[in-house]
Amino acid sequence: MRRTVVVMLKEPRVGRVKTRLGRDIGMVAAAWWFRHQVRALLRRISDPRWNVVLAVSPDCAGMVSRVWPTHLPRIPQGSGNLGDRMARALRSAPVGPVCVIGGDIPDINAARIQEAFVALGRSDAVFGPATDGGYWLIGLSRVRAIPPVIFSGVRWSSQHALADTIATLPDHRIAYVACLRDVDTADDLN
């Protein structure tokens, strides 16, 4: 079974991406940072052990964007909140283990992704916790059905996001990998 890494991405449009960071450093600088951060991330996680798929937003513009590498397959994120969009990405991935990550975590690399897939070899789900109470990675072994209520009631962008998500995976064996920081504000850049 082939392993898949789905990277959730927004088009790096000024005022539409990394807006909390933009309030601190300016919207142009935040969009520039995100664009270059994602380019570097995609180079770091490129690995023959898995397929990388871009889940893009907005749907139409993201599918034809020239910002992201053209050799990587893309799927539209679709509508709804972050949980709706991540659930769609998890369900639409090819058969086999799948991990979903965001584009705003500077310390993700191929070794971190490999740790997650190794953890999925002995667990149903894996999380890469973030320092703010959220998470930078969720992975599912997909040897069992994805619960229909996955991500229901999750308080996104809060210190409860990880705990809330775990609560939507009853009876799943959960593993954890390294705790990393994401970049939401200027303080996170330091």
C-alpha cells in the first residue's frame, strides 16, 4: 500500500493567507513568507517513500495555480471548516496510510514524516502536537473506517484542538510524534 502525505494549502494571496501573522508583520510580508515557507517545505518532504498531494484552496484558483509545483497532484479542499476539508482529504486519498499536514510549520522534514508513518504501523492514528495545543500532523492507518464524526466539535485555532480531535476518534490506538511549532504570529517567527 502506498503512503500519502496531503499538504493543506491556501493560495498565498495578500490578505487571504496568514492573516494573524499579517497583522504583526504586514499582509504582503505574511503572504511572501508563506509562499517561500511552502516551497522549502515541499522540497524537504519530497521522498520516494510516499506520494505528496496538495489539497488547495480556493478550489478553482488552486487547481490551476502556477505558484505550486506542477508535478505534484492537486485536489480541491472544498467547502466547510478546517475539519470538513481535512476529513475530505483523508477520505479521498488512495488506499493506504495517509498523513495530513499544514504548510506553516518550518521544522517539518522527511524524517518527521517517516516517524509518523512508522507510528502508524502500530497505531490507528498519529498526531504531531503543536506547541499551541493544536497539531501539525494527523495521520490515519486507514485499516478501519474513518469515523463519520471525525473533527466534529473541534475548537479550531485554540489550545483545545488536539484534545477535541482525539475525542472524535473513540477506540483508536493513538500515537504521538515530535511537538513542533507553527507560525501564526510574529513571535512564532523568532
